[in-house]
Amino acid sequence: MTGDYSEEMGAVKSDLLTLKSDLANLTKSVKADAQSNAAELRDNASIKLKAAQKNAMEAGTKGRNKAQQTIKENPIVSIAATAGLGLIVGALMARR
């Protein structure tokens, strides 16, 4: 059992070098994919954020316009509601 293993050791070394090269290429590929996916996710998040901001601005504008119209149509009711709200807030703050 004292055979010459130098050829087999050479084959193992060659296989290990090939494996090392394949792992390096795989690592580079995974890194490139991850960077690409991160950029795509960042772009999608940015687009969704801008859409959400636009929707919020539109909703705020609609609410403000509706409130202004309601106040113009019913000024006495608006004043009474504001006064009542002021009384409630004042009463709550006085309890502290």
C-alpha cells in the first residue's frame, strides 16, 4: 500500500483550483445580481414614495377645499363647532 499518489494529488490540486475559480466567479455573479436588485428596489421605492407624496398632497388639497367650502356655506355652524371644540380642549387641559 505504498503506491505513488503524486498523480492523484495533482488531480486533487487541479480540482481544488478549479473549485476556487468557480467559487470566485459565482461570488462575483451573486454580487452583481444583488447590486442590480438593490438598485431596482431603490428605484421602485423612490417611485412609490413620489406617488404617495402626490396622493397625500391631492388628498390634503381636496380636504382643505372641502373645509373652506363648508365654512363659506355655513359660517355660523363653523364658528359654533370651533367654539365647542375649543371648550372641549380647554376642559381636557384644565383636568391636568
